Amino acid sequence: MRFWQHQDSARAQTRRLLWAFALAVLLLVLGVHGALLLAWWLLPLQLPLPAGFLAVNVGVTLLLVLGGCWVETDSLRAGGLHLARRVGAREARPSVSHAEQRLCNVLDELCIAAHMPRPAPMVLPRAQAINAFAAGWDAQDAVLAVTQGALDCLTREELQGLVAHELSHLHEGDTRLNMQLAGMCFGLELVYHFGQTLRERRGLAWWFGSAVVLAGSAGWLAGRLLKAAVSRQREYLADARAVQWTRSRDGLGGVLRKIMDERRQQARAAGSGGLEHPALQHMLLVDLPRSGRWARHLDSHPGLAERVQRIYGRPMQPLPCQRLPVAPEPAGRSTPAAAPGAVPLAARYDPYAG
């Protein structure tokens, strides 16, 4: 995998999409004014435009978008630890679980290799599907949570790939970016809801509310599509960063291939406890399966087969997903012995390699 090239491409595409997001907000403001102006002209009374018609339309629309963005973003400022506990995660217990001790050791290794602060390790004990997420506004409240299914089914090399992917999101500021985009989408959605509120009244309010709903629905859909597109590019970036940090395609690649088998069998679909929370969907390693006509365009993650092909450079078959025996971590060592034939993480990773 040419991870440097993939990282540069993902960053460039993200910048273009963020500019498109700003353009969508501008077009929404103009669209609301245009729709209200057209509605006024279509009135049978032929009344002159009131003073400040443009200023009021633009001002109210921006107030809804920016105010809604601020309210939603402020509600997410409680921090990663609060969000993780809200969805049922608990702190890792390395002293009582070999699997959780391995998670903490892998997290320590990768944070040292990546020269970044260590987020709080957490576990989702009720979630049997392989998944993980990272959350937090900054290093002080950052958390990295993995599901019980990931601890049970992933080898140590695969766990390294999963943790490296989530650390990349924290390293690149993706958690903050996703929360800001979620706030902006909420602001765009407020314009649509404001139009619906006007439509509940009779007379001219219904007429102008319909115009706002028409423009607001287009703006909301554009915001959702752009937010999902930005999120998919950040997933590509995190995949490439994980391969760079671990110097192994089979780490993250093995995780995604096991999830492919898991999805194919649909054996663990009911074990996603806590992951259905709307605030988590764009933070997960892989989003939860859903169907629908617009599902592919609104998905916050690329398809599994596409991600695997980018990592390996060719299509790959799923790997059997089954519970693995967990050997205890060697006492007194933060870096356990590697499996036969495996290259230690410290030897694979060179922070100054370009």
C-alpha cells in the first residue's frame, strides 16, 4: 500500500469537500431567500416587498444554521469519556483480563511509536461485533473504546491495526472535525424544521413555510451527503496511517476481512449493544449495516471490500471470524513476544521514515 500517496489524496479531497460544505451553506441562504421571494411574487395580492426583506431572510437563515451548529456542538463538548460511558463502555481492566491487558499494552506501544498522548482505553462489554471508536475534543478527554468482540476474535497484530486506525483519528483531529460537521448538519436541519413549524399555521405562514421547507430540505440533504463524503475520506486516511504506523497490511486488513465474514454470516448483528447511538456512527471503525436507496451515499464509511482492496492492492477474501484463545501477556513487559514469523512493532515502525 502506498500509504503516503493515499494520505495526501485523502487530505486534499477533505479540503475540497469542506469548501463544498461552506458553499452549500451559502447556497442554502440564497435558496431560502429565492424561495421566499418567488413565493411572494406568486401571491395574488401583488404587494410590494417589505423593507429589509433580504436582510431578514439572510439573517434568520444564518441564525438558524450557526445557532443550531453551536447548540449541537456544545452538547457534544461533555467529552469522549462522557460519550463512551453514555453508550455503555467502561474502563479497561488489565489486572483482571488478559485480553484487556493486551489492549492496554498495544495502545502504549503505538502511542510511543506515534509520539502522541495515550487516550483512556475502554471496552464495550455488551457489543459482540468487531468494532471500535475514538472520541474526544483534545488529548485530555480522549478515549479509545473497543468492543468485546474485537478482544475475543482479533490476533495481537490485528488489534494493533485496529488501535492504530483509531489513534489516527485522534492524531489528525478527525473526532473534532466530525463533531463540528455534525453540528453544522444539525443547523442545516433546523432550517427545514423551521419551515415545517411555519406550515403548521394557516394562511401566508403555510405558503412561506412550504418555500422554506423546499429550500431547507435541499440544504439538509446536501449537508448530509457532504458530511458522509468527508467522513469516508478520513477513513481512507486513517487506514493508510494504520498501515504506516504498524508496517503491516495484515493488521488492519485482517480486521476488515474478519468483519466481512462477520457481516456475511450475520451471526453477530444482534450483538452491537450501544453502537447504534447516532453520535457514534461517524466515529466507528466500520458503520453498522443498513439498507435503503440512499444508504451508499449517506454511509459515513467506505465499503469493506473497497477498503480491503486499497490496503492490499487487490481484492481479498474474508477471513474466518471466530473466538481465539488469548494467551496472558508476559509479566513485567509492556511489549509481549511476537508470534513466530512476525516482525515486532518497534522494528516495523520508523517515525522518521519518509
